[in-house]
Amino acid sequence: MTKELKPPGEVLLTREEIHNRIQDLGKQITEDYQGRSPLLICVLKGAFIYMADLARAIDLPVEFDFMAVSSYGNATKTSGVVRIVKDLDIELTGRDVIVVEDIIDSGLTLNYLRKILNSRNPSSLEVCALLVRSGRQAGDLGLKYIGYEIPPDFVVGYGLDVAQRYRNLSDLWSYDQT
């Protein structure tokens, strides 16, 4: 890794650890959705690498759609305002939907997404989050699939960024903001 690509911080999860956990999540989803074809909704931009790897770990026919929401902009702290930047193309009525999220922080964005998506009458709606920042949520978010619970630090790599940088790192890094 070049010095330019290395973010200020330490590796939290290696690519191997991430890969192994995604394989486990894929097996669990495969078992839970036997005989069905879930629709995976990727929350852009951060979850695109995670969803690609997760989809390959699910041994079922799956479909994909993409949604972009924003509550951060270029900052490292949420603005508290969620807005849809890109909406879905596929109809959700009667579908088994799995929202694929990179990271859950306060739960604000997730609660907003659930409200919007549930209003579109899916048969089921679950969330598969790679990361959950510990201690940041106001209450239980009812997450069925969680990769890792991590400290409340800001992280980059494996699709996650700061000001559009570091998404292409294979490992997950803490991001030292000082």
C-alpha cells in the first residue's frame, strides 16, 4: 500500500476477517430464504463492495436494486437530515427485501429507509448491516443480520469513505481525525 493510500489510523478488520464473516451471513440468508428470491437493496455508495461480496455468498437467485441516501455529505458526522439522492427502480410490493447497509450509526438513516420502504408494501423487510457502531443508537434497531459491532470511531475502507477517499482499501481502518 502506498503512503498516499494509507489513512491516518489502524486496521480494525482485515480483508480475510471481512470475507469470512460475509460468507457466514450469506449462508444464514440462504437458509432463511430457502425457496425464495430476495431483492437486495444496496444503500449507495458505501455498501456497493459489501453487497457484491454478500450476493456471491448467497446461494439463491437474488435481484439487485440501488438507493442512495445522504445524511453526511463530506463530513464525518451526520447532519441529522436524511434525503433520497437516488430512488429504486424495482417495485417492492410482495417482495422479500433485504436492505444491505455498510454501517449503522445512530439509526436515523435506517429508520427513515424502513419507513419509506415499508410504505411500498414488501412481503418482508430485513436489514443486513456489515457494521454497527456500538452505543450510538437510541434503541434496539431490530437488525437480523449484523457483520460486526465496532467502536464508535469513524472508519474507512471496504467501501466506506471520508470525503470520497479510501473506499478502495481492502481492510477496514479506524480514521484518526486529529
